[in-house]
Amino acid sequence: MSVLKVSNLTKEFGKFRALDGVNLEVKKGEVFGFIGPNGAGKSTTIRILLGILKATEGQAQIFGRDVWTDAVEIHKKIAYVPGDVNLWPNLTGGEVIDLFVKLRGGNNKQRREELIQRFDLDPSKKCRTYSKGNRQKVALVAAFTSDADLYILDEPTSGLDPLMEHVFQECVMEAKQAGKSVLLSSHILSEVEKLCDRVGIIRQGKIIETGSLSELRHLTRTNLLVETKNPITGLQELHGVHEVEKKEQALSFQVDTEELDAVIKHISQFNIVKLESAPPTLEDLFMRHYEGKEQAESGAGGRS
Amino acid sequence: MSNTMIKRTSRLSGLILRRDRIRIPIWLIGICFFTFVVPLSFLELYGSQQDRDVMAETMENPAMIAMVGPADLTNYTIGVMTAHQMLLLTAVVVGLMSILLVSRHTRGDEEDGRIEMIRSLPVGRLSNLHATLMVYTFVNILLALIVGFGLYALNIESMDLEGSLLYGATLGATGIVFAGVTALFAQLSESSRGTIGLSIAVLLIAYLIRGIGDVSNEALSWVSPLGWVTKTEAYGANDWWPILLMLGVSICLFFLAYYLNAIRDLGAGFLPSKPGKKHASAFLQSPIGLSLRLQRTGTIAWAIGMFVIGASYGSVLGDLDSFFEGNEMMMQMLASEEGYSFTEQFLPMLMIVMAILAAIPPVMAMNKLYGEEKKNRIEHLLGRAVSRTKLMGSLLIIAVVNGFVMISLAAIGLWVAGVSVMEEPFEFGTVYGMAVAYYPAILVMISVAVLLIGVLPKLTSFTWLYLFYSFVVLYLGGIFQLDEWVGDLSPFGHVPQLPIEDMAWVPIGSLTIVAVMITVIGFVGYNKRDMEG
């Protein structure tokens, strides 16, 4: 069952096409990673999902309702954390949390106190005095205090320290275990890898890759480091071998996942002494999509 | 104070002058310009002693004395008149200048962490405070000299050199006192907002105590530094020793600030900063509550301001008839209507001014909606279960109530003060009815703000232009003899000018209908457009 479904979503700001036929689906109970560099269209997509921007074309539905016309009904069941949290300088963090929770409806005092403690936030301070990280904590506490079915998190950890990032990850996992769905936009790939069941990669307003991490890994290369008694020959001629580098006694190279079998058969002839293999990371995948292309067609830049 | 404590003060003074190289001249030019223009225009408007004696009579009531202080009204020369009507208010402005500039270089820099960088260099612990106070003492002395010699150079008969120098010195000394007050609060408070707030509070309290003292008990005025300002009696008795008193107090304040700065930690203050509320009150937890809370201080200030404006207009009503008889320009502004006193003819013009002023706070309240949008804070509300209609409606309700309260307070102020000075005071109903007749025009201004926010948010500031246009054509229309349609373009031009015109319900009704229609279009637009930010 899909909680969020976006098809052929297009958004134009004047002549500039920020989104160009985006398709997305978040299923119930899954954490969906929405990754891409700054200016790729992540925030624009999310702001359309929140009914703050109106789509030029295409459909976006949450819980089967239209995000523009049924915004208020939908918002009763979602929690949103923006990447850049601007708060009212003369209200305290505690006041803002209460206001946010109340505006959605429902109030869980115990959960609120627990989260304030876990995120190590002082709610008696005015928002004026908060750093970026602390403002983000306010938004995160407000989001996780509420009993939402879908969490929309737009680069929520960009100002948090590693300790708080860990707390955040725990909160996301707890939400997932409770059967909630999460749309996590991020460019911190290690975080996405840790948390997400499926990811979608967006680039210049288009989704260029979607799927579960293991599916996507098929598209990537495995890193191998091999040490053999006899020098390996003929490696370069094989299909799917890249970036061969000599490191003292050993050779390091990358192999396309589908060619792995053939390559291992080939190198086993040279008496293997040591074999190290590193799984393909999301970063490799990400970089492969952006390398080279980045210089030619740089992104539009900036949050819209 | 050992030498190491103030090492490199001159370098830091240079830095302060460099950073304020635009600010200082702007303040000085502004203050001097008004100081020089006023006696010249007095010379123009009240050339003869007879005119000035009429003016002196208008001044002789408690409300005016509370506002500008006492003076020798029997010898009301241009010089005495300038010192009476301008010196105290200018001194308040000079005080404000010192507060804003000194707090910026002391607690302001400290709060932003710049002092920390300065202090990591080989400079003394007190160098920054010392440099700031030296620079602003110098600026105030410069102001005193420019004003002193400048006034003398105007070459007005009653403004001799001693009086002019004393006038300048009074302004300069007030500035130095408030530089000291601010330096002290910069040590006591932990934030620059606190420093500015407490210093301005001292300034206002000094003004109030002096006002109360001047009206009721002269000894009380001696408590307030601003009371000393009027005690100098520039161009009259020319009393110099209040200046010495001010300088003495300044030196005490400076040394107290130095002492406190020397014994405290960087970033710390002596007044404990009180922790804020951990929970929101029930009142805050809705869009309407949030907006009211955010506008609280501003709204209260405007409400007091409207009452004071009404009261100060009301306080001159008693002497208006005798005042107008000697003033040609005013006679020209008021198209003469048979059968009505000058006061009755002047009242509609006051009402237009008050109604236009009363439209400012509700339009500000409404425009807050777009301001919040641009600061990216509206998504916190719309991203939750708040519809756009509810959000805009909340602000509209606030603006509509705000406008009604503002115009009512101005009318009440006018009536209260009028009753105390007039021989045959107006009925409350008359004054209040006149003011409330303008309420539909205020509603139209609010609806224009709603329309622009909803449909053309980039042009939100056009509402201010429209309000300013209304002020210019209706207030000055009488002098320039403008065509009627020019005034009709403003909603305020359609309101019947009670009491000299009869009450007409048709324009009132149509203004209200227009306001409702424009508002509806604004709401439709707001529900359709993208949020910015």
C-alpha cells in the first residue's frame, strides 16, 4: 500500500523548470531516502507535497488524497522538519514545540519531555539564542512528539553533531518499527544507507534512479584488493574492470557486479594470497551519476 | 586605572570611527538640520511679538508643560520659544543616539563575539569600553559646538552667543549622560537587546518624571536628567550649572561602568537572565494567539501612542480660536464655513490625520503575514493542520480589531484632553462618532493589504504608498486646492466630515462593501498561489 504517490510531477518557476516529471512512491512502513545535491529539486518536491507550492503538472497524493486540495486533512497525519529551521526569536523553544504540536492536534506530554531530554535541548531559552543545530532540535522534537503516519524530513541533520545524529537515527528507526513511513531527504549518504529501505536519486529535477539499496548495488561496482604470487596479466582486457591501480604487491580495482564471477575466475589462476572486497557504497553510485556530468551541467543551486 | 588596562585605545577608537563613518554624520546632520530649521520657520510664522504671545498662551496648559517643559512665557522671544518647544525633545533624540551607538559597540559587539577576538589581541581589558566612551564623548562635544555656533550664526536677534552655546552644550551633555547610562547597562545586562531596552526605559522614565514634576512638584524634576535640560533656560536666564551636574553624573557613570567591566567575565552580566517559559500557554497555541503574541509589544506601543496623539491634539482645542485668528496659513487651510467655530472646522482635519495614523498599525498587523512568509516561518503553520483561509483569517481578525481599538483610543484621548481645556467641551458621542465614521476607510486599507498579500505579494508595500497618498492629498489638499477626484481616490476622502457636514450613510456603507469584496478576492488569491521564501 502506498502512503505517498507522485506521478509526472512538474514545477516551473517562470521559465525555469525546477521539476521535470518526477515519479516517487513511498510505501507504508518504509523509510524512503530522497537523495541528490543542492538545487536538484528535493526541497521543491517536498514543498509541493506540503501544499505550499502548487504543481504545474502531474499528480501528488498522500494517503490517497490530493496534496493541494486536501492539505489540511493530510497535515493532521504528517510531521515535517525543514532543513533550515527559522523560528520566532522572542518565543522560547518550549513554547514553539507546544505551538507546533497543538497546531497539528494531539498532545503527548510524556513523549515531549522524553525527546527534549534525548536531544539535550534547553526549552526555556529564547529561539534567538539557539544555534542552527538547536533550532533543528526544536523542529525534530515537535515532529517526533506528534503521532504522525508519515514523516517528511528535509535534510534534518545538517546542523546536528554526531551524537545527536545518532539520536535522530534512533527516532527514525522507532518510527519505522511502529509502522510509520518516512520520506528522508538528505545528502549525507552514510545516513541514508543506514536508515533507508529504498532510495530515489534526483538530479536536475528528474528522478534518475529508484529502488532498494540491494537493487541499486547491482548497478554499482565492488571494490577488490588482490595480492597474488604471480603477477596478474590480462586484467585490463576483461569486461567490467575499472580503475586498476598497483599498490605495492597488490592490485586494487573495481568490478561491475554482474562481471564479478568472470573476473574472480580469471584472477584465481595467479595464486591468490590475499583478497579483500568492499561492498559498493551509495557514495560510489551517487558519484558515478554525477561525475563528469557535474561540470558540464551544474545544478540550479539553492533552495527555492 | 593602570595603563595596561586601556592599551591600544586609540587604535580601537579609530576602528569605531571607521565603522560609524556613515552613522555619526547622519545623526549629526539630522539633529542639526532640525535644530536650525525650526527657529528659522518660527521667525517666518511668528514674526511679531504679538503672534508669539498668542502661541505662549496656547502653551500655557498642563498638557503642553508636561510635554515640552516650563518656560518663561512672559518673555517669549524666538530664542525662548525655540528652547521651550525644541530643546527637550531634541535632547531625547540625542539621548537615543547615544544609547543606540554606544550599545552597538559595547554589548552588541560582545554578544556577537567580536570583543572576544579583540581581547585575544594585545589590548587592555577596558580598551574597548574606553574607546567607545571617548569617541562618543567627542561626538557629543562636536554636536554641542556645531549646534552652539550654528544657532548663533543664524543671526536671529534674540539668539545670542551665550544662549546658543548653552543650547548646544545642553544637548551634548545629555548625550554624554546617556552614553554613560548605556555603558553601565552594557555591563549589567547580558544582551544588547537588554542594554538598549533598559537604557531607553531610563530615558522614558526620566522624561515622564520630569513631566509629572513640571506640572505638579518642581523638586521632582530635579531627579531627572531631562529635568535639568529645561532648567538651563537657554536664551533666558542662561543657567550653566545643570551642565556641570550632567558632566559630574556622566563621570560617575563612566567610572562605575569601567569598574564593573574590569571585574566581570567576558559575556557575563550582573543582572540574572531569567529563563523563559518551558511550555506555551493555552493562549499561544493557535495561529491567532501566535500572531497576537508576536505583535504584542508593538501593538501596546501603538495603542499608547494613539491615545497620546489624540490627547495632545485635544489639549490645544481650548485655545484654537484665538490661535487661528492670527495665523494666515491656517486660515487658508480651513475653507471657511459659516456658522461653525474654527475649532469645529479644524476637527475634521485632525480626524483625517488620526484616522490615517490609526490605519498604520492594522496594516502592519496584516502585512506581518507576508513578512513571516518571507522569513520562511509560514511553512511551520501551513505544514501543519492549518488552512490558508484560517491563517489569513486569523491575521485579518487581529487587523480589524486593531484598527477599531486604535481609532477609538485616539478619539477617547482627544475627548479626555479636550474636556479639560475647553470651556464648552464636545459631547463624547460627537467626537467618538466622528472618529468611528473613518473606520470603514481603515477597513478598506486593510482589505488592500489583504488583496496584495493574496494576489500580488511582491507589491505589498504599495499599501503604504496608498496610505501616504491619502495623507498628502487630504491633509495638504486644502492648501494646494486640489480637484475633488484626487481626494476621492482615497477611501478617507469619502467619509463625511462631521460635524460641518451631515452624516451620510451611503459612502460609509459602500466603503464597507468595497472592503469586503476586496478582502474576498485577496483570500481567493492567497488560496491559489505558491508560498515564497
